[in-house]
Amino acid sequence: KEQLCVNKAQDKAPAKWLIPAHNAKWVCSIVGITPCLSLDHFNGNLEYCVQVTVVPKIFYHAEDFVYNSQITLEHHLSKREPFSALTIATLMVLGGAGVGTGVASLVKQNKEFNVLRLAVDEDLAKLEQAISALEKSVRSLSEVVLQNRRGLDLMYLQQGGVCAALQEECCVYADHTGIARDTMAQLREGLEKRKKEREAQQNWFASWFNHSPWLTSLVSSLIGPIVMIVIALIFGPCILNRLASFVKGRLESVNFMLLR
């Protein structure tokens, strides 16, 4: 570490602190920057310190630099947007494409929702048919049981009926199939009503999507580019004229600068 020091001084008087020169600091390899150094904690074999003067970072500029920074040159060109109509047209084209894609997705989503409703109505119709068939079977079975009961009562008429002959309490049949029959009738009416409403709301354009499933995917993929082409055809000539006039104006300004 001795090659880092130009002048080496050693104080013979005992001291506990080392204070650097005026406006200087100690820079040590372990402690870092410190205004004073304690000899009790300083180990000369492991650490070394040097004195440095801390100078702030100062930039010096000549007098002409200040004047030139405040004066704008005559032919100074500031960077700005080349053409606002160009940006507006681009945003309109992108917006049209987004609207087209959104409309296509909404049409497809509405179709899928209608398909789901149709599937639910079909399942409810099948369930209604099954429950109605069970209700008819239970009613037929009850009629058979009651008929047999009447026959047994006639056979055991002298004993007071089949219940008296068996010496048991007579059971009474409670028919609740009418509730199930009324509920199934209401369900059938609701399904028919929704079917009529769906057929009334469906126009010729929507019927294409139901009869031709591939038409939905085709329209969804083509409606975005078609909208972009239509917007480009509408605003394309205006954009080209404005762009041509802008380029022409720039070229005239450059020619004027060269002539001067």
C-alpha cells in the first residue's frame, strides 16, 4: 500500500484520533469515508487510509453557450406529428376493425346462447314426456288395484269385507297424480310459448345461422377485413390528398431554403 502514498508522516506523540487536514476526509479500505479515525479500532496490517479532498461536480460553460441555448435558430425544425389526419384515419380504421370483430363475436355469442336455450327446452320436453308417462302408469296401476279391491270386497261381503276378514285396518288410496298432471301441463305450455316467441323473433337473416353453422364462422372472419376495406375506400382518397399536399409543402420549403 506504500505506493499509494506520496508523503508518509509518523507522529511520535501518543494519540487516540487522527484528524485529516483542513477540508479533507479520510478514505479507508474498510471503514470508508470518515472525518476522523480512531487508532484504537484501526488495524494497520489489514486496513489503510488516505486523505482526499471532496470537490463537487461543476460544469463550466462559456458565455456564448448560455446565449445560444436561449436563441432559436432561424431554420430550426421542431419534431412534431407529421399529419394529424393520418393519425385520426388510422385510429378510425383500427376502431372499425375492432367494431367489426366485436359485432361478429356478439352475433356468435348470441347464437350460442340461443343454441343453449334450445337444448335446455328440448331436455325439459323429454323430461315432461317421461314424467307424464310415469303419471299415466301410476294412474293405471291405481285403477287396477282399486278394481281388485272392489272384487275382494264382493267376495268377502258376508264377512264384512276384505278388511274385516283379514282383521286389519283398511287402507285408503289418496290420488295425487292430478298435481303432477297439472304441473306437466304448465311446463308443456311454457315450452310451447317459448318456442313460438323464438320463432317470432327469428328473422330470415338469423335463420341462415341456424340452418348453416359454417356461415357464422365465415361472417366472423370476414366482417373485420370488410369493415377495414370500406373505411379505407371512404377515407383513403382524402388521406392520400392530404398526404400529397403535406409532402409537397415540405419539398417547397426545402427548395426555398436551398434558394436562400
